[in-house]
Amino acid sequence: MNGRELLIGVTGGIAAFKTAALVSRLVQAGAGVTVIMTKSATELIGPKTFEALTGRPVGIGLFEDSPHPHIELGSNAELMCVAPATANLLAKAAHGLADDLLSTTLLAFDGPIIMAPAMNTRMWEKPAVQRNVKKLEEDGVLMVGPEEGYLSCGQYGGGRMASPEKIFEAIGDKLRMSKSE
């Protein structure tokens, strides 16, 4: 991953803390990583965590740094990964809705996209969520997970975000595939 430019989106799921481990691993592997957080994500993990790990500012607001950050961020990256991808983000992405920096960047990004869904089992199993996942997969988005396991709500079931290691491997595989094409 040495020298590869990546965008990592972080949404407001409790699994956002795992994304710090993913970002750290990507940076240690030599990737340039830029993080975009939703406002909800900042309630669970501080942007300073990702700034310290990447050495770069974290994107949060749609109009904070430039008039077109969603286009600029997307034009500099080879791959975009959203981890965790909440039900809300999956719905926005499946229907082309864009009302914050992360969703507008997703819509403007024309490279490979990976999403790591994470939510409560009952949410994950809802037909609406499954339709959105299917639509995104049809559009070429690679889904990594979710896995079964203990969830933050104390329940056991599907909906747990894939491990940072599995997401890291999926990013590496996708980068190798895109380099050979």
C-alpha cells in the first residue's frame, strides 16, 4: 500500500472505534489516508484521534475548508472505504442522497468503494437494509461483513462490523486488482 491514497469514511456507529485500528494499520503500511467523519461519528470518537494517526486534517463539514471539498477529496484518492457503514449511510448511498461531506464525497467518487456495514441484528435483517445492500452491490460496491458476534447492545447476532484485519485485506486485494486492470 506504499504511496497509495485512500479515503476512509467513518459514520456514527459504535464500531467507529475499530476504524482507528484500521487507519493505523493502513498508515503503517505506507498508505496516505484521509478521513471523513459524519457529525454523528464525532460523538463516538474524536477527530483528533484520526488526525494523530494520519497526520492530516479530518473532513467533517461540507463547507468548512473549500467550496468543493467533496470533489477535491475524491479526486485525490484511489479507493474509498466506509467503516462502519450504518443503515443510514447505506440508504443514502443506495439512493444517491447527499447531505453531508461523506455522502457527497461518496456520490462524487468514481473509484472502487468498500463498505463495512455495522448495526444491530434487527436493523441488519430489515428488508429495506437488505435491498439497499443489494443495490449497492449491483452498483459495484464491495461489502465486507458484517459478522456475527456480540454487539454493543448486548445481543449476539449478525451486524457486527468486520474486523480491521479483514477490511485491511479487502482494501489490499481491491488495490491489487485495480493496479492489474
